[in-house]
Amino acid sequence: DAIGRDNARTPMQWDAGPRAGFSTATPWIALNTNHIEINAAEQLARPDSPFHCYRQLIALRKAHPVIRHGDFELLDGDDPERIGYRRRWQGPASVGRHTLLLLANLTDHPLVMPHLDQLEAGATLLISNYPGQPAATFAPYQAAAWLLQARE
């Protein structure tokens, strides 16, 4: 059936073993041929996998209320090459004010990123998909988020 949903479905790829670890029986839908390289066990074993990135993002969301509750300000409008946004949140007096700055290069080529001048001394890099502190020119598809502490 050309319009049925089964054209896009395959058994869950749990591991590189027979039948991708999905079943001991032969599945009625064919396995994807990439199950040897792309499977849940491989994702769990590789620290830089999307699985571990999502775990980090969930932990950051839980740890920093500014991510959940902060006001959203889009910095680059409808720019198709980059996204930048800021979230601000004022917590209780004991917590203070926090700002999150996120910048991402959405292209396959290096790109100068504006808004890095907004990083204050003491800003903490929360997450980045490239090692080290990002430079003024982001690598292809590079993204990073910083937490800026409150200024009293």
C-alpha cells in the first residue's frame, strides 16, 4: 500500500544482534539494514550520542528554572542561518535573576555569531555540541547555551 503507515515503520532496533534484538521470531515488517550501526545499545555505549545529549538537556531543564519559566526573547528574527534567543527569570531573593543565552549555527558552513558580546565574565557554558568554549565563528551546526548569573 503506497499510502499506508507501514512504509515508514521498522521493528525497534535494540541492538546489532539477530532481528535487531526486537524479537526471537521473524518480524512481519522487514528490519532496516542499518540496525547493525544504528541501535539503542550503540547509543547507550557512545557518550556523544543523541540519547546522552537528550539526557543532558533533561537534566539542565530540571536544574535551571530559567529554562522552564524564563521569558523568551528571539534575538535573530527570521534569520534562516542562525538562531539566538535569551530567556530571563527572576527567582526568589535567595536565587536571584538568571539569564540563559542560546546560539546555534543552522548551516553546513562556518558562521560568525552575533550576541557573544552579551556574555558577561562568569557566564557558565551549560552545553555545547563541540568541545571547548565556542569562538566568534561557529562551526557548521554548532550550538551552545550559557547561564549568566544575576548582577546585583
